[in-house]
Amino acid sequence: MTLSLYDISIPVFIRGLGQLSHLLDKGLAHAQASGIDPATLVDARLAPDMLTLAGQIQRASDASKLGAARLAAITAPSFPDTEKTWGELQARIAKTVDFLNSVDRAQIDGFEERSVSMKVGSNELEFTSQRYLLQFALPNFFFHVTTAYDVLRHSGVPIGKRDYLGRY
């Protein structure tokens, strides 16, 4: 069985964002049931030099939409990082999923050797599409999804591994 570049990118990003949305739902329910101001969780972080929960969600969104766009050689939509509420964070996830659903399989499959260039700080990184997805885009995406989970869990939200993994 062969897996296509599309199969190991777009559906994986969409599923991960769906789980992130589920985690947000659990976080909001916990805040409401516990009398916690939801803004406290939106601004929560694991360490002073790390992004807030909002920042982690924004970066997961960016990692998936930019990842898909680079694989498809198209331009990703630009979303300003202004989300401050649960509703705005959920809307960001939904907009990202909408974009991912608009990417056609034909734009990605068969282009495993396409060159992907990106600037990180002052460095220019060069990958093939396949290497970019497997060695940068997916690890970056899951770092931010996992860190969002960790922020919520650290903040007392009753979530566990099944909430992160979801249904298969």
C-alpha cells in the first residue's frame, strides 16, 4: 500500500485541528463549570518564555495552512494573530480547516520532489516536499497541538490521552 503526500498531510492536519477544537471545547466547559474566567486559560502558558494557549493555536493553524500551501505551491491565507476569546480561537480553527479542504489532491500528489524553500530567522531552508512535510511541517504542527493540550492540562482541564488522540 502506498500513501500519497496528500494523504499524509491534509487529512492529518484536519484531524489534528479537529482534536484541538475538541480540547478547546473541554477547556471552556471546565472554565464555566469551575467559575474560571475563560480568558485566564486563553492567556495561560507553560513557562514565561513560551506562547500562550492562544499563541499555540495560532501556530498550529499557521503550521497546517502554510504546510499545505507550500506542498501545493499556492499562497496560504493570512490570519492576523488577534484571537482573544474561545469563539475567536474556534473560528480560527474553522477557517484553517476550510482552507485545507480547498486544497486539491492534484496540487500535491506527484510533487514529492518539488522544492520547498522557507526562511527561518536569517536561514534559508531547502527541502523536497516530502522531506519538508515529514521533517518540518508535521513535527511543527504537532508540537503546537501538543503544547496547547499541555497548557490546558496544566491549567487543570480534565483531559487525557483519549481527548488528544480522539477516535481513529
